Amino acid sequence: HKRAIPEGELMVSEAEIKAYRQDGVTVLRNVIDPKWIEFLRVAVEKALVFAGPHAEIYTKPEDPGLFFNDFYMYQRIPEFREFAFNGPCGEIAGRLMGSSQIDLFNDHLFVKEPGTPDSRVPWHQDQPYCAVKGRQFCSTWVPLDPVPQETTVEYILGSHLWERWFAPFDAMRDGAAHGSQEFERIPDFEAERENHNIASWTLEPGDCLAFHALIVHQGMANPTSTTRRRAVIGRFLGDDATYAEREPRCEFPHNPPPLENGEPLRNAPEDFPHVWP
């Protein structure tokens, strides 16, 4: 089932572009070369040993598994940098968003080892965590292990078009409520599942989920006893992405860029490097 991509041919189909724009998410099969998968598996082991300053571990020492989160790996680990700059995800984001060029906002690593039944990431949107205004803000989610139904990501289709922004949750870290007056509190989507069009996919290494930063989604836990769930996320900025100063300040980027409110993020290439074309 390897997808053949002749020289010069789009790696993203019209159907995938339509799904991304209408639903807010699409799955692309067999777009990540096996060599990249092996490359990233090595990189993940480095990240687990040489964790970054913003790494977060949500499990406790007495828990059977490990739920590990890290960001900005491309700034420290050569393999992640190579994938972010020269892998296919920047082009995937550019084709889906219809952007003339793509800049990297950040990269993000999820590792849910076997035996982490409490590692569910509740319903949320990504963009309220980020100092980004604009519609062209896309994430790619690349699994390094098979992802069965019980450990996959679920999406509420079309929710990126609601014109609603939900406050970030900090409960996984300290239980605190977010202080924003700008965003509304997120409803209990889990309790009203039947009212929404919820989609998810089983995945294999080589597949890639691509989704809009405003789509409502949740990451399932890993209750399995043997299967690792490693995923590398890239967040990519398109032509209309500008810097948004908010109160309280957004979690990402951790270091404020040298930009005025409303200024294009690509005006700070040291912070948001150009990756495509």
C-alpha cells in the first residue's frame, strides 16, 4: 500500500484537501517513508533520556507506565530537526491549507507507554494554547507505532468552523482553571457525544493525521499491556498567521518572539523557521 509520489505530483489529494477544509481533519495513508519512522524512533529514545526544559511527565513513579510529553525537540535533537525541516509534513500542511509557504511553530512529542490507563487527554482545541491568530494553522500527527481504536485520537468534525474558542485546561498539571476572559469554558463533550459527529481512525506507522488547530479533539489513553504509543506532532503556520498577545499570556511559544501584536509570525524566522517550500 506504499503511496507512490512521482516527481512534481502533489502528495495530497483533492479529497484529502476537501476533508481537511470541511471536517477540520483528514488522514493521509502511507505518506511517511519507513526510513523516517526508524529515524524518529531513534530520536524518541534520545528525547526520553535528554528531556527538554519544557518536558512534562504526567504519570507518577508508582504508576505502571509512563506518559511523557516534550516540545521544541527540533531545537536540541538533530533527528527531529531533520524531520521538521526536510520531512514531508511541511508540504502536507501547505497543500492542505493552500498556503504559499510554511513556517514551523513547534514540534511536540507524546509517549504513552503500555499501562497508562489514565493518560487520556480531554477534549480541547490546540489554538487557544498558542499566541496565533489566523485560519492557516495546521498540525500533523505521525504515529511511530500501530494505533488501535482504543488508543487513537477522536475529533468532532466541523468544530473548527464553529467560531468558538475554548479555554485551555491545566488540570493535567495542577488542576488550575485557565484565567482567560476571552475564551469560553469547554462543554462536557464526553457527556454529549451523541450530539456530535465524532470520527477517529486506526493508524499504522507511515500514516499521518492532519488537523486544524481549532478542531475539538481528545487523545485516548493507552490501557494496553504491550503496545507503545509514540507520536510526533508538527505545528505549521501559513500565510495568514499573526502574533496574538493575550491575557494571560499563551503557553506557546514559551519565549515571547520579537513581534508586535498582529504582526506576521514569519517576521520572526529565528523563532518560527521556514520549512516549505
